[in-house]
Amino acid sequence: MRLGSAPGIVLALVIAIAPCAVRAQDADAGTPQEAPRPALTPPRLIESPPVELPEGAEPLPPEASVELVITIAADGTVSDAQIATPLREDVDALVLEAARGMRFEPATREGQAIPARIRFRYRISVPEPEPPPPVETPPPAEGTTTEAPEGTATPPAEGEDTEIVPPPEETPSFGARATVDRPEPGATTRITLTGAELSTVPGTFGEPLRVVASLPGVSRSPFGIGFYVVRGANFNNTGFMIDGFPVPILYHFGFGPAVIANDYVERLRFYPGNYPVSYGRFSGGLIAVDTTQPVPREVRAELSIDALRASVVLALPWDDGRGSVSLAFRRSYYELLLPLFIDGLTLQYTDYQLRAQYRFDRGFSASVFVFGSEDTLDQTGAIAGGATSAGSNTAITINFQRIIARFVWRIGEGSTVTLSGTVGRDGQFFGSANVGEARQRFELETFNTGLRLDVALNVAPWLGVNTGLDLAGSTTQIDVTAPAPSGLGEYPRPVFDPQLIRLTSTAARGTPGAYLEGVLRFDPVEVSLGLRMDVLRYGTLTEVAPDPRAVARWRVLPEWLIKAGSGLFTQPPIAVQTISTGGNPALGPTRSWQNSVGTEIDLPFDIDVEVNGFYSHMFDLARFSSEITTGPDGQPRREFFRADQEGRAYGLEVLIRRPVTEGFYAWISYTLSRSERRRLEGWELFNQDQEHVLNLVASYYIDGWRFGGRFVLASGRPVENIRGGVYDADANDYDPTFTGTTSRLPLYHQLDLRVDRDFNIDNIIRGTVFIEVLNVYYAENAEGLVYQYDYQRSVPLPGVPILGTLGIRAAYDP
């Protein structure tokens, strides 16, 4: 038995106006609270600059609010302030600037001043004629949020409750929320996820970045691999970014976690399409991760162990909390477990991170992030009921290392300058051998450099400007051992005993880019007009790629927003496609024209609804050709790749969600779409097309327990129908005979469940014990077809069976 195609084996194996008053309100009711510490006194707000919207600013909906996480140093100054739940770009900037100017009486423990972090939800409203006078309240127990009266952030009025909320990393169990923000300039849809809010979604093994698979616009990945088909584009057309720079993978093999620890994930921004001009070089969607390291009060250690992996995180502050240093390490032990279920298959992954950051003053901060990852898969023997022969071997390794340095200057209200740079290395290896055949291998090693300058200016209430440079370069060394192709004009010789040759080559490329975007605000309409220019230099090609993009949104009512966007996106080919031997040095880039229109509606009972329709046209897609052409010297040559294919995708996306309220959160995402590619016979279904994808997610927290579930229902992928095989004497093998029609694999469905239980030992060690089970009722889903050697018979390739894990996460934080 064997898979219908070689990529199928690899996939099967490999396989996130007026002055306004500001006051705080209680934290979300669903957040678990720590036990009281009698010796702890919370910080008390004693001074804050006013927050006022400029004249002509867009009106805000009733009860509008911005949630912040504020870090207070031991001297009472604000060392850091971050937006936890944004409202609107101009309002967020004003509230953030005011928060950095606050002064507090510091928190104390047994009379000693200590750093602290509190969570504010600023509720924006029209100020009362006279704000209530400051009234001092008795020190409350830890676990409360400080609240301020109208006009300024002053101490709470008498009779109002106050509360200190611990920083997200100190909370053992977190509520989960997928926040559909008002689109940022230049993006019609941005779904923002935060690591602390998304560590309990069932079906993710506690990994925040895995939640991307449950969002609209994303097709289900076979075998749970970490590559996504987003709005009908190819796997490689969706970019993975960390702090503004691309990485080859964002997730480990085999339902593995993200390549960086949860503690470093500040937020994940998912753009299913029409992403902003500040990003480029990908023709599909984009997943952008922003990292941070919350400053602990003292030395903090965290240990996580489950049935699949173990990890450790260590963090310590320095200079009175102005800076911090942390490190993390994680290692799987699949290689100990998989042989118990599948003979001859081993899998393992490792990742590590080191981060240092320092805030020099309220306007300038710096950070250095060093991280790396390695995934290895090795198969020797017969698997999948005979899908591969005994004695065959397939090995895959992907590893990379990065250093990213970043400097941020805040130069005024809503204006920032960010300078960042990176150096790194990527390694990819693939080797295979069948019984009686010599080993074939494919190895890439790439050295990357990058530099970014991003400037965001709040020029006027009606005008914002975003501009910057995005420079990137790489050198790739290629080492391939493969069968020698037939010479030009030769009659193809038998290939059952191929002659292997070794090919080494180097491919260099430079892709400097620049972007400019203007954001025009004419209440109630906002228009973003942007242009990105990338210069593509590789092989024999030098080309300038202008990518204009536009987004418009109209707030018809405070609860109703209409939006639309259109733009061009360009992606250069992968390095191996552009080498002089075995590639095409003049291969052009892939391009796409992306369009979307949608609406956002705020309903009663804290329910948000977003509906988007999209159409993407993909052109100049690269394909393998092996055709004979005439070279620049007039001599015939073989052209292995051509950029002449065309594709299209269109559909409808729906997201209905309820954020954390009284310990409960839930969302429903549904995608109706169709993705096609143009062949000689006309438009045909893309081999990863899924017409319907439905995700139901819900979780409830009560008395230290959290219960959650996720249900997935998706159309099966299309497969070409085969009616048999024909013996090829030259290859000593059978070739399939296709009928010219396609059918779909059976409907895919799966239920995942998760239970968490919090614990607290003397208020020093806090954590969670959890159990999670994927595919609870053991649905026998098919991920493909496995064919007999002569293609006369086929059986379904089984998907993931019941897969569970039991784990514990504990943090030492005195």
C-alpha cells in the first residue's frame, strides 16, 4: 500500500469632542482571584493627568471602555502600561499616555514598598459638573481593581469597591477571549488574541497560538499540522511573524505548541487577508506575534509538565523593576511514546528563549530577544497499515535561530518610533530512501538579516500617518542529492535504477521595502490609503513591486460598523526555485488581489457579531514544469519552474462571540468558501478546499474549576478519482489512471474537552492541573486515501485517534 502522492506521506508525517471622564471598573467577573494576603497593601492612586478627546473626535458608544494593565514601580511611578482590551486607536493613545503619567502610593508587603501590577478598565463618559472629592478608603485585600471618579484618575470615592488584579502570568487559570477589534488602519479584519486569555481553549493543549485554527477564514489543517490554508491560499502564502520579522514555522510538529513559550506572547494578531502595508512579502494571510516579558516582583519560576512535553521558565527583575531578564526551555518526549503505538516513527522538538528588556524612562525602552527551535521526524519501517514499505526511511528536520533587538521611543500623544533589527539562521533537511534504492536528500541552510524602522504619527485629530522602512536580505546554501534528469534531446532512460547526482548551489536575495499610509478621519467615516514598495532582487531578476491598499469604514450607528478593503500583495518565490541549476533564476513573484467587505454589530448581552465576505484573485503562481525553452544565449535549456498559474477564492466568514462574563466565554465561527485553480481544462477545486468549516467553543469557570469544549465540523478535502493503474516498464512501477473527476473525503467532525483545576499553596506556589482529550468519541476521520501498489484498491488514511494529555503548571512567585 502507498499514498497517492509523495507530498501526502510528508504531510501525514509532519502533520494563535468634549472632555471625557475616565474611571475604572471591576475586572471581568470570570477571572479567578487569589487568596487574600493580609500583609499586602495595594497601591493608591494620588495623581493623574486628565484625559480629553479633541474637538471633532468621533463620538464613542455608550459605556465605552479601555482596559489597561499598569505596572507600578516601588517608588510609585508607572514603569509600564499596556492596552489589554483596545477601544479605538485615538482613544487608546490618549488613555495610554495618561496612564504613564500617573503616580501612586506604592503597594507594600509588611510595610516594605514593592512593585505591583493592576488592571484598569477605563469607562469613557461625559464628565459630571463636579467630580466627587477624594476620599481615602481602608486598604483592601489583594485581588481588587482601583477605581477612579469622573474626570481624572483619582482615589476612589467612599463606598466604591477597590481591587488589585494580579498580572496575567500570576493567575493560574485564565479566561479565554478572541477579541475582534475595530480594524487598525489598513486592515479590514484583525482578530487579536492574547496569551493569557487563550490558554484554556479546548483542543489546543493550552497553547494560545493554536486558537487560530478555530477562527473564521481558516481551513482545518490535516493531522493538526501548524500550517494553515487561509482564505484558499497555499500553505506557504500565509506568513508567520515574530516582532515584525518572518520565521519559517510558528508551531512544532504533531499538535506541538508554538515555538516560543506562552509567557512571551503579549498578543497575536491574525489577519485572514488585507493586512496593513507595514507588512509585506506574503500573498495570503498573516499571523503576527508581539512578544514581551512581564516584570515579576521577585524571582519567578514556572514549571509545566504533561504527557507530551516539559518546560521551564525563569524570570527576575532588576533595577527596581525597570528591567527584567528571563529564559525558557521546552522539550518534548514523543520519542518515548510514539513507538508504543506506531513502530518505526519518532518525533521530537525543542525550543529555547532568552529575553532582556529595560525601560530607561517613560519615553524610551529597549529589548533583546534570542530564541531558537528544532523539530525532527524520522520514519523507518512500515506505517499506516502498509502506506510505506518495511525498510523505507523518511527524515525531516526544521530548525532556526533568531536574535531580535528593538528600541521604542514615544514622542508624543499617539506617536511612536520603533527601530528593530534581526539576524538569524534557518535549516531544513529532508531525506528519503526506499527498499533497494540509494538515499535522496535535500538540505537548505539560510542566513537572514533584517532591519525595520516604523514611525506612527498622530499629526492631527483628522490625520494619522504610518510610514517606515522594511529591509531584508538572505543567503541560502542548497545541497541536493537526487536522480539525474535526462539530458536535453535524450530519449528518457529507465528510472528504476536511477543515477544519483549531488547538486550544490547558493542563492542570494535582497528585498528592501518602504511603506506610507495616511489615515483620514471624517466622522463617522475613516479612510486608510497606503502604498508599499518592495524591490525584489534574486537570481537574474530585479523588479519593483508596488502594492497599493485601501480600507474604508463607516460607523452607521454606535453599535454598527460597515467596512471594505482592497489591495495588492506580492510574495517572492522560495530560494530553491530560483537557483540556476534545477530552478529558474528569472522566476517572477506570486501576486494576489484581495478584497473584502463586512460589518460588525454589538448586540445585547455582550454578544459581538462580525460578518465578512471576501474575494481573492491569485496570479503568477509558481508550478513545476521541466519544459524546454531557449536561454539568453540562444541555446536550449530546461526550465524547471514557471510562474503562470492562476487561482481564486471567495466566501463568507461569520464570528459570533461572547467574551468572558461571569466566568463564561463562547464563540461560533463559520466559514463558507470555495478555492479553485485554473488548469488547461478550466477552473478546478484546490486540493485543500473545504467548503464548510464550523467551530463551536465554550468554557465556564466556577469555584476554581474550568470546564470547556470545542466541536469542529468541516467538509472533506477534494481528491482526484482513480480507476486503476498502468504498469510503467521504464520505472518498474504503476502509474495511476485518473478519471478526470473529483470527490470529497467524508465530512470531518471532532469533539475536544478540557478540565482545569486551580491550586494555591501558601500564596507562593500557584498553578493549574488540567486534563484535555482530543477526539473524545473517537471519530474515525479520513485524512486521505492509501492505494494498493497497482491502484486497484484504496482504504482511508486514518486521522488522529483519541489523543489526551494530563498536565500540571505551577509557578513559584513569592
